[in-house]
Amino acid sequence: MTHEELLALLQGEAKSAGFRMDRNAWLVLCDVVELHRPSLIPDWVPTDKEFMCWCAHIYPCPTIQTIEKELL
């Protein structure tokens, strides 16, 4: 799932105040996902991956992986 797809899913749940949390909790989770937005890895970093998270992990980082796992 791309970052944009995950964010759209969370925003959709916030609008419907769906299954496990109220609207504010969904919006807080959206903020967490925004903080973990992927960015391009500089050319000088030796990896075959394209994106990394601000928390210095290859995207998707453990935080995003956990959120996705719980949602799917």
C-alpha cells in the first residue's frame, strides 16, 4: 500500500467515524502517518531501495508496517 493509499484509507475512516475508533483518533493516526511520509533516498546511500522515512528506516518503516497490519 502506498503512503497516499494508507492516508486516504485513514481519512475515509475518520469521515465515517468507523469501526474501532472515534473521529479524533483516526485524525491523530493520520498525523502519525504524515510524520512518516517517505522521501527519496540520496544517491550516496548504498541501497537498492527508493524511499526512506524521516525516522531513518527504509519505507515502510516499522511504524507504518504496524499501522497497515492492524488495518488489513
